Amino acid sequence: MEIKIEKTEHPGKLGNLDDVAFGSVFTDHMFLMDYYDGEWHDARIVPFADFHIHPAALVLHYGGEIFEGLKAYRTAEGKVQLFRPEQNIQRMYNSAVRMALPLFDKEFMLEALIKFVEVEKDWVPSGFGTSLYLRPFMFGIDPKLGVHASKEATMCIIASPVGSYYAEGINPVKIMIEQEDVRCVIGGTGEAKCGGNYGASTRAGERAEQQGYSQVLWLDGVERKYIEEVGAMNVMFKINGTVVTPELVGSILPGITRKSIIEILKDAGIPVEERRLSVDELVTAMKDGSLEEAWGCGTAAVVSPIGEIAYDGVKYTINEGKIGELTQWLYDELTGIQWGKKEDKFGWITKID
């Protein structure tokens, strides 16, 4: 399918893109594609504009929606590149399967993503730590009530320049283990990137914030026993020299940053285990000091060091509330590859120009 391009007649004023708040400014264009009659139609890059959808559209009533998040980076030489975009496309495809949304050609979507970034490349900021955040998403628009798989859908890509996540330095966060709400269960939608997962997590996040914590650490939804994710990120713990991260059992989002960190650790010969980790084991490690470091990992922050964990009314300080040596090294390695400061020996970078 050909991708048609219609440039805006009113381009935005770029200004200084290095200090833009996340998700507050959007680029001039968006990619769109429509699904009906069993096929995708009319792939196009057009001026950024509002949607007009039927009040009975499936997404508004039954949550038929999925999305992705990745970034375009500008190197010191001024070149623009993407980090493992094929992984995001594959995960979006898997999310579409789980949410009964129309499937798509993965190679074509990767082509569309690259073409979109080429059109919007002037919006990629140049400061280290800054980037152009890319948000591909799909939603069902069937104009009738009744729970069913989507037969009509819209695919879209929008983009937003973002400033450095750690403009004032990497400061470890305080998190709270959630004991009331659950995010999802095995067999549910936890491994899909869909809006419902985030909607289900909002109440607990608000409660944690009111108590002075930046995020919650989720337990599994059945036994309320096993560690799963932290906020909107995967989570990792260094216990007695070994990095332990919850295994992907179907209720945890398979993060691309998580996957990349595991590959970096293995390449460096650092022990890493993907397994179930109970809250009791974690508490024991915090009490006896064998928990040496902890961090969340995801596209937005890359790694987010954890300096304190609260559970059952008790606060546990990790690594004296400071960023750990391994956490810092992982951040440096990943961002070095993403912004072109380090060799891409894994073949993860897709160059745009």
C-alpha cells in the first residue's frame, strides 16, 4: 500500500524543544490508516487534527484500544535514529491479537513509522536526554452498541517532543507496594499495552502519590504474593549480586527496555534471573541487606532507581537512598546506544537519515 503524504500549510513554530513537558506539544502531522471490509485502506500522513467518531464507537463503550510508545533520538552528529522499533511493532501486533482488534502487516507498519519520522524529523530535539516520543495506537470505531470484535478501526501515529527525563539528575524514587487494588491477572490483558490496564492502575497511583510515593509496586492479582510491575514500568532487583526480575507469565507487559537490559546483562556476564519473586522474599532481602539495588525500567525513564519501598506500614531504604552502581551503568549503556554515543553492537538502531 502506498503512503500518501499531505503536508500542512501551517507548520508549527519549533522554538526550543529541549525543555518541552511530556505529551504537551505535538508535531505538525499524523499517520492514519482505516480498516473496514476486512482490509486496511488509505495509508496517509496528514496535518495533525481532531478525530470525528460516532457516539456509539466501540472504543468509547468497550475499550477496544491499544497503543505503543517509543522514541526517535538525535545523535551529536545531528542524525536521527530509532531504538528497536520492530520490537514495538511486534508487541502492538500481539496486543491487537489479545484485544480482538484488526491485525496488520508488521513490515508495512514499520515502514509507515519510519516514513512518519522522516516527515517530522525537524521536531526531534538535539539535547542529550531529549527525544521525539512516538505514539502509535489503534482503536475500534464500529458505530453500534454490543460487545463484539472490532470490524472497523483507525490506526494512527502521533508524536510529541520531550525534554530530558532527568534534567536535574537521576534521583531515586520512593514506591509503595499496593495491597488493595490489582492491575490484572494471568489470562487477562496484562501482557497487552491497552488503555484499560492503565485505567485500572490510576486509583492506586493516586493514593500512593497522596502519601508521598511516586509509584506503586504491583502484586499478582490472584495470590497477592508475587511482585509484578512498578507503576507503568517493569522492575528489577539486584539481590546478592544477581539481578532478579519477574518472569513474563501473562500478566506483565513485556517491556522492550526490560528485554534490552537482560541482553546487556547477559552479554556482560552479570547473573540475571527471570522468575517469580514473592513479596516475602523481597522483604527479607530488604531487612538483611541482600537487596543491593532496585530500579524500574521503561521507555520514558530508561531506568528509574528506587531508593525506598514501603510495605505494611514499614519503610525500607535501598542503597542508602542513592542510585546504585549497576543501575547507573545500565542507564549509561542504554542511553549511550540510543543517542549514538556508544557502539551499537547488538544491532538495535534503525537510522532515519
